[in-house]
Amino acid sequence: MVHHLTGATWRKSTRSGTSECVEVADNLPGVVGVRDSKDATGPVLTFDPTAWRRFVAHAKRG
């Protein structure tokens, strides 16, 4: 499924400081976008919001 990410608000973790990182847009209904902060016009991975929340929760647990 192709999602249009018009209106996406991109952010990166405050823990990344000034280093390059991934950016996440989670302000759109039904989709979370993830992209490389070094290539803002490059490809974007999209995830179902529930899957993204599970991924983040798992990552936080280590």
C-alpha cells in the first residue's frame, strides 16, 4: 500500500543529539513514516501505528 505523507511532521530522538539518525513522522492517521535524516527526500518506510508502538516498546526493553 502506498501512503502519501503530505503534512508529515518529522522528528528525531532527542538522544541522537547532533548525530545523523532516523526521523519518524507519527502525526498522520493510520501510518508511521521512518526515514534517514541524511536523505530527507529519499525513501520512507511506513508502518502500521500498532506495529510501530510494539517495535518501540520492544526496543526500550533492550
